[in-house]
Amino acid sequence: MKAFIVAGTHSGVGKTTIAIGLMAALRKRGMVIQPFKVGPDYIDPGYHKAVCGRPSYNLDTWMMGVDGVQRTFAKAIQHFTLPFIPSHQGRGYNKFPLPLRERDRVRGDFSIGIIEGVMGLFDGKDGNDEQGSTAHVAKVLDIPVILVVDARSMARSAGALVYGYERFDPNVKIAGVIFNKVGSKRHFKMLKHAVEAKCKAKVLGYIPRDEEIILPERHLGLVMPKDAGCKMQDTRLKRLEGIIERFVDIDRILKIDSRFKVQDSRFKIGNRESEIGIVKIAVALDNAFCFYYQENLDMLKQLGAELVFFSPLKDKRLPADINGIYLGGGYPELFAKKLEANKAIRQHIKNLAEKGLPIYAECGGLMYLGNALKDLKGEMYKMVGVFPWVSRMLEKRKSLGYREIQVVDGCPFLSKGQTMRGHEYHYSEIEEPSKKIKRVYHIRAQRAPATSHIPMKEGYLYKNTLASYIHLHFASNLRFAEGFARECFLCHV
């Protein structure tokens, strides 16, 4: 097996553009690509999945731990032998299905893992250590890095920049460099000479300045690929693929020594393989709810859950005979009018919550379960009404950063004192009414020094419905997925 990481010197350098361009170009050559994303992001993996036809997995050493990263990576690589079959009733979630010829060529030189980094190569949880950084993932997996450099307004200084990155941590193997936003062939020659005169890394090519390949953005990051318009995305991808083929030495990339040994990745708790029993969990998946860690879904399936996908925007009722509901994050604020208009499914969810059906909701799901959602214009839209709050959109970001929770009494899915890790990123806040809402865990921000942490109560609970702004990663505590699945198994609504 082979794999490499596409990292950047800083955020906004063009990692995603170059990563998906390489994925598309290599797939065109008949290779099966298993994509990954360093950090807590959901949007970039959506692009990976659209291009590669396979789910992309997050790798984050702070949220998941070193063992969790290694386990997730090994599991995904091992599954190269299984063709990805799209879910959600074939509604475009696997836009580029695997050709039959690829399904038979999933071993050896036809399989490759591509990991897209996060922020700058050495940026992670904070400035004190390497946890959560692309560099840390590169070291714990022993995989080489291709460094992306934004070359605008730069020539010989590029050599100094790469030279510094090579020596900041010699244990990170920077195998090559790709320059982005290069002005001309002459400009590229200057950059190439400056780097190769001083650095060990080889220059692998460049991307010229081209506004037509820039991916569209909005308040939470890039526009989701399925939201931007299929024709526009096809045109952009084909143009990007052509640029990669023309200006980047793909053959040289494939010669980079990036072989690794896959270890066993069975999901175990204690000394046994975990399995609860057959349960059916309805998972919201559409343009309004699309933020999930793939590993979270995989863990539920490994515990015996059958995941059935539904759309709060389009479906009038939930799937039949379900034992639980998982409402992920996304963009309910962009589709508030449609969500309000679908009164039937809102009422169905509320009725099941009142009966005690296990429901887990994160961020956008939390907003959807409130009484109403207020947009930036002050317009109010009715939501499910399980919780008595109004979620209000803000002009500026409300919260961003890693979070750690500790459970207090009353959490239906995790016992008292247990901890989990996740990430929080949103532009909304909830306007809580005078009615007291039960909260079942404390959260602590992870940006400031530990001595300045102020515990905050969070994890809102009503009967068997748990909602939070925190996107928890189940790999940080395997017992959460087990607890959720068990509650679903025991539920007889």
C-alpha cells in the first residue's frame, strides 16, 4: 500500500484544491483512492467523497488519540477490497461511482491513500505541542508529506520557507513541494531553483493562477459540493484535473517511498468485540444536515446498528420501525423555510421524542430540535419543538475550538465521570427561556492554558433526547456509541 499527505504552510494555501485535483487525476489513471482529512472538518471530506466515490475519514490525534488515528487509518485502508456502495436512496451522494474495472483492481499499485492536512503543517490544538496537527499524523502513521506553498509575491524566499519547515521537525518527512498560484513558467523556475538549492524536498510541480478552479465559500467554510450545482462542479473538477496533469509530475509523486504496513483494526472494548444487537437508527442526511464523522457512523454499524437515511427537508415521515435518531450538524439556517414547511416530519420527530425514543443531535441538529430558528433578518421559523429555545443566527462567529466534556448525572448514553472530546464551530446561539433545561455534562475549551478553564454546563437532555453544540468524535470514548446503540436496542416505542 502507498499513501501521502497533502499539507500546507498555512490555511488558505490551496490544500483542498490540490488534494482533490490529485485524487481526480490518479483516479483517471485507474487507481482507487482512499481519502482522509486531518482535523475536525466535515466539508473537505464531502469533496473527497464526491471525487473518489468513497467516504473520507477524519484523523485527529487530539480528539481520537494516536491509537484512534492508527485504528481508523488501518480500517479504511483494509476496506480497499470492498467497493463503496452509496446510501441515501441514490440521491447523488456518490456522484462519481466506481467503474467495474476499478473494483477488480483494488490491491497493489492500484490503491493509494491521500490525506489532506489541516491549517499549516505544524498547527494543531495550540502552540505548545503537536497534538491535532498534520505533522503529528504524519509521524504516527510514518507517511511522507507533500507541502503546498502559496507562491504569490515570492521567489527565492520560497527556499527559506521550505528550508525552515524541513528543519522545524526533522522527523516529519517532507518529500516534495507543489507551488500554488504561480505567475509564469519563469516564476516557477525561480521557485524551483531556490528550494532545490537548499532543501532535501523535490519540487513536484505547480498550479498557475486560475480563478476558475477556486472553490466557493460561505460562513462555515467551503460550499458543500452537492450545493454548488453539478454542472459547475463538473466543469471545475475537469479543469483542475487537466491542470494537475499538465503542471504536476504525477509519475514522480507515485515514486515517493510511501509504503507502510497495515495493522489489525478490529473495534474492541475491553477484551471483546463490541456488538449490541440489531437496531435501526435513522440518520438525517440532506443539504441541511450533512456534517458527520464517518467513523461515528461506522462504529454504530459495527455495534449492530442498521443506519437508514432520511431527509428532514423532503421526507414526510421517518423510516419505519426505527429505534433511534441521529441528527448531525449542517446548515439548517439556509433551509429554515423548507424545514418549517415540512410540518409532518417535525411532528413525527417530536412525538417520538415525547415517547422516549433515543435521539442524539449535534449543532445543526440542536437548532432543529428547538422551538424556532431566527435568521439574520430576524425572520422566525418553526422547528421541531422538543426543546423550548430559539436558536438565533449571528453576524460573527460565536464559537470555535476543541472541546472536552465530562459527564455528570443523567446522561443516557455515557456514565457519570466519563470524558469525551470533540469540536465546536457555529455562528448561532440559543436564546434559552426561563424554563430550566437539564444539562448532563460540563465542557471545557482547549485553547487557553488549563489553569484558565472555566467549566460550563452543556449537553441538553429531555427524556431520552440529548442535544449539544459539540460535535463529539466517538473514537475519543468508544462507550458513547455503545451506550447510544444499547439505548436504541432497549427502546420499545
